[in-house]
Amino acid sequence: MSDELTATCHCGAVQLTLPAEAAGVIACHCSDCQKMHGNFNAFLAAPRDAVTVAGQDNLVWYQSSEAARRAFCATCGARVLKEITGAGRWLVSAGLVDGPTGRRIVRNLWEESKPDWYDLPPVSS
Ligand SMILES: [Zn+2]
Ligand SMILES: [Zn+2]
């Protein structure tokens, strides 16, 4: 297994580490992600306890649906996290990972909600 991944928001106020075992990259095309990310949301998933966060005070949580809440950086607005209620998992925006991830998109979610202006990204196994 390779090393853990580090991730930072645009301004650097929020810094995360993810375990090497984090799942993904997963692309979610649901309408919530479209509204919040401006397009689909690419993320890595890991148990909440396996993710460390520095600068947690900079995170603002938003209840984006009955089933989930999301966190963004109060300073730069970067979309950092999604938490499925009760699932114990955090979905960390893939764009925040620093340096190469050594990964590809492995799965698309909510394909039926995709807008008409892009094709689904190819999936690698
Ligand atoms: Zn920030
Ligand atoms: Zn989504």
C-alpha cells in the first residue's frame, strides 16, 4: 500500500490526511453535487475516524439534504467534505488532494441526474 494522501483547501486553512485505503475516485452526478460543486463531484471515501483534519474551525457545515451534510472552508469556499448521516464515512473532494493520486475514476453515481452538457467520465477498474 502506498502512503496516505494529503489534501488542502485552496487557501490552505483546512488540511486533511486520508488513508492509502481510501476508496475512489468516485464521480457523483446528483443534482445536489451539481449545485454545490458547479459540476459533478469527484471524491475519495474513507471512514471518518481514518481522516485527520487540521483547521477544523474553518469548516462550515451545511445540511445539504436529509441524508447528508457538507463542509466548506469559511475563508476560500472550497468544498471539502460530504458526510452521509449515520454512515461514519467522509467523502473528500478529490480536487483537494495535493500531488498525484495514482488513481482514476472507478465509479459513476447518479448517472441519470447528469446534465446534458458533458459525457460521463470513463471508468477504470
Ligand atoms: Zn480554504
Ligand atoms: Zn452527489
